[in-house]
Amino acid sequence: TYFTNAKFQMSAPDISHLHQDDGIEVAFAGRSNAGKSSALNTLTRQKNLARTSKTPGRTQMINVFELDEQRRLVDLPGYGFAQVPLAMKKKWQKSLGEYLQKRKTLQGLVVLMDIRHPFKDLDQELIHWAVSANLPVLALLTKSDKLKAGKRKAQLLMAREAALAFCGDVTVHTFSSLNRQGLPELEQVLSTWLQL
Ligand code: GDP
């Protein structure tokens, strides 16, 4: 698929260091350990594009992967680690808010959440920001292989119900990096956003 073209372009310590605001991009965000790196690797069919199993609390970079000259995937640092100092959290939240509000190239936000506990506070906050910036959101319920079919379906329906509360363009799908469940749906949403 098109996503196999992904190539590492750059790492940035924060949003102000990103390249000029042209072309189009979609961003990936989620609590640490939500399965974001695994999902990016699955999407791009590359084992080590995004690095999995990072050290908890380590300062993380924003990683940019280029699909072609005009299109990029942006891997935002995982959030939600208790060990991160409050001042750093605040700084990060501010710059993330600004990124969602001001980045003209941004076409949509994928928020990855473990299917067993979706929509934690920070996830909700992020989705609210995206919705208020008129950005479409894909809420991706990860590690779907951890639940049996019945429970998985129930979680999906519950999450879709919860997503209505954001009063925005919030789509919900389940996903597994282990067995690639939901990969076509993810690709479909991204293709629309990236105008592929
Ligand atoms: P990140 O911190 O959000 O980038 O999360 P990672 O991709 O590093 O994954 C965190 C942990 O969850 C790792 O131990 C992965 O092996 C595991 N994991 C990620 N995706 C899946 C999945 O789809 N199914 C299962 N069973 N485990 C997963």
C-alpha cells in the first residue's frame, strides 16, 4: 500500500521545531503504551519505523515520517506517565493544543486508546481540542485481540456512544497490531484525510 512508502524524516523536541507548514499531515497520539508505535509499524509494514517499548517517562521526541513530498505521518509523544513533572506536562499540553489549533497542514488526529480502557481524561481533553479546531478524529481502540469477539463488539458500541458526546467528527474503530484486525478501516480513514 501507499503507507509502505513511509520514511523517517526528522525528530523534533517540540512542535515549534517542525518543518514549514506546507503539504498535508495526520498526527498520531495516545497514552504511553497504548500501542501507537506498534500501530505505525503495522500500518507501514516496517518492523522498526516507530520504536516500541520506550523507557517510561523518558523525554520523547516528535517523529515525522514522510510518505511522499506532500504527505506526512506525525508521531506525537505518548502522554499520561505519572512520573513526568507537572511543569513538563503543562508545557507539553500547551504546545499540543497550539499544534492542533494552528497547524494548517494537519488533516486529522488519530487517538490510540487501549480497547480495555478508552477515553481517559487526557484522551478526552485531546479529542475536545481537536474537535474545537474542527479536526476529524479517529479514535482507534487498540489491542483488540485482547478481547473475545463479543466483548470487543460491546466495547466498540460503548465507545461509539461515548464519542457522540464530543459533538464532532469522531470515528471509532477497533485495531490490533497482532493480527491486523481493523487495518483496512485505518487505511481507509487515513487515505481520505491524506487525499490519496
Ligand atoms: P506505545 O507506547 O503507544 O508506542 O505502545 P507500543 O506500540 O510500544 O506497545 C506497548 C505494548 O503493548 C508493547 O508491549 C506491545 O507489544 C503491546 N501491543 C501493542 N499493540 C498490541 C496489539 O495490537 N495487541 C497486543 N496483544 N499487544 C500489543
